[in-house]
Amino acid sequence: MMDFFQIATVLITLSALFSYVNFQYIRMPAKIGVMTIGLVLSLILLISGWLGLANGKEQAAQILSGIDFNRILLHGMLAFLLFAGAQHLDFNDLRQERLPVILLATVSVIVSTLVVGVTIWLILHIAGAHVALASAFLFGALISPTDPIAVIGIMKNARAPKSLETQISGESLFNDGIGVVVFLIILQVAIGQTSVSVTEMTLLFVEEAFGGLVLGSSAGYLGYLLLKRIDHYQVEILVTLALAMGVYALAEALPIALSGPIAVVAAGLLIGNQGRALAMSAETREHVDTFWELIDEVLNAVLFVLIGLEILVIPFNWRFVIAGLAAIPVVLLARLISVAGVVGLLSVLRPIASGTIPILTWGGLRGGISVALALSLPALGDRGAIVAMTYAVVVFSIIVQGLTVGKLTEHFVDVAARGDSEPPGLPSGSDR
């Protein structure tokens, strides 16, 4: 077995190599490029192994089997990635778009979970690939939240209107909390630990979400006070680093249920807005931005390399292939229905511009968080099918949707510029 340093060395080396090849020759968006190269390499190793040409697949799978994807992402990398992403979200923009963000992060996730669960259960039963209803809802819960790591970087380059970019980015930062809560509740039911009422589910969500907000805001304000007292960028970078790690670890360590992702997002928002404006000099802002941009790029490269290589340890049979192919249109349909429902609720505020629903639907990318939740499942009878469906949706989402959402957005922006419609976006706070 390889130790932590050796595994980290392999991942960083592959990330550097894939990033170089992508930048020099392929020139796809960075995250999509490194994941695609990793996926192609994995497929080459798989085919070589099937043909008996090489045993690289077994060696690579052995390395990957020593990596707890769930732990390394949900209990490690996620704190840094969410903190880095939250710092770049303007609080004033978020406040104006608060209603769309709240509805997309809560109502949309719940509706999508229900639609995916019921639809995938029916389709697989008709196809003869039977899965338990609880397992179908588990898949719905883990695949419904959009992934901030995948979404934010791509939306930066999509030329989307500011309001729409804020809605999609804000939704992706906050919907992890409810997605994880719903996932854990359904998991408890699926393994027979408990029966959970709607009241208990609601109370748990309130505790996780609002508790995380309170913890993150309090810790962020404490960090802001510390930053305001000094002007030394090395120390201030350490304060932000300690804040990102500390608030996430504290949320997980406390005896009450608090959402670590929501807590670290709240802290990052406060530091990225009030902290930057009132507690940092120009020199400090430059160094802090550079530091967190570097952290974000390095960890994103490692994460998407892992996603690309993870196919080597996913069980393969034709039943799982059928399930994975069926899951892609089901998840897109569920996203369409859930987004259309939210847009319908908000349409009483003002007419909704053309392009809102397709951009929000196609821009709801899935990523590493869904894969991590799927791999965290215990040895359920349907675990293999859930993992395969999750991986298929994530790969399609990142490569196909990720490469085309920018063109889709630009199409509607160009239409709006010609005066055929208004720029796409849900009603903003300034219009309410």
C-alpha cells in the first residue's frame, strides 16, 4: 500500500502532466480538459486489460483503492474549494438574488430528488434492472445538488448576465447542505436504521442550514476582526486559511448537526466582501487573491483528475451501463421540471425572459460531490448501480454540458442584444 505522500505525489504529478498537455495541445477549459484526459487514460488501461496487453489497470486501480474519495473531498478538499469560491461571490449581488437562490437551493433540490427517484425506479423496473425504491431516491438525493466546484469556474467564462451568474453560483454554493441532509435521511431509512417523519426532516434541515449559517457568520466576523487589526499579508493569509479549515472542522466536530459546507460558505462570503473591503490593504488583497486562486486551481486539477480515473474502480456490467445511460436524460428532465417550477413561482414578480429555463437547466452541472456521496454508500445491494449512474451523469454533465453551456448562454445574450428579448435571468432583487 502506498502512503499518503506517495499517493499525493502521483496525483499532483498526473495533474501537472494533464494540465500541461491540455494547455499546450488540447486547450479545453482546464477542469474539463484534465478530467477528459484522465478518463481517456482510464479507458485505454481498461481496454488494454481486457485485451491482455498490459496490467496497468490493476496497478492504477490499486493506487485508487487506497484513496477514500469521499473522505478526501467531503472531509478535506471541499472546505478549501468552497471558501475560495465564496470569496468571489459579491454579497450585494447575492442579496439581490436571494429569493431565486433560496428557492433553487431548496425547492429545486427536493423536487428533483423526488422526480429522479420515481422516474429512474420505473424505467429500470420496465427494463428489468430492478432497484429498490429507497435506492432510487438515494440516487436522486445525491445527484440533484449542483456542484459549485464544477459550476463556478465554467460560469466565469460563460458571458452570462451578472444576475444569472449569481443565481447559478449562489445556488450551487448553498444547495449542498440540503442535498446532503436529504441524502443522509434517505440513507438511514434505506439501511433500516430509522423511519423519519416530515417534521423530523424539517427540523434537521433547519438545524443543519441555519446552524451552519450562524457558525460560519460568527467565525467569519471573528476572522474579519483579526484581519482588521493587522496589515501583514503573510499573517492574514494564515488567518483566512485557518478560518476555512477551522470552521469546517468545528461544524463536523460539534455534537449538534451543523452543515460544514454552509458554514464555510458563510465565512468565505464575509471575508470576501466585508473583509476585503474594510480589513485588507491593496497589497494584502492581491496576495490573498493569488493564494486562494492557486489553492483553487491546484485542488480542482487534482479533483478532476481523480474523477477521470475513478472509472477504474467502478464495477462494470451491462446492467450498470444501461442504468447509467438511462440516468442522464432522467436527471436532465428532473432538473428541467424543478427549475420550471421555481421560475413559475417567481413569474408573478415579472415576466420571465426567454432563455432562463434552458440556461438554468443546462447550467446545473454535477461533479465530485455527487461521486463522493455515491462512493460513501455502504454495501447496499444496489450500490454498484447507483455509483455507475452517478458517474455517467457526472461525466456527461462536465464534458457535454460544461463545454456547451457557454455557447447556449451566449446565444441568448446575443438574442437579447438584438432586442428580441431581455437578458436571461430570474427576477433580481432590484426588480422586486
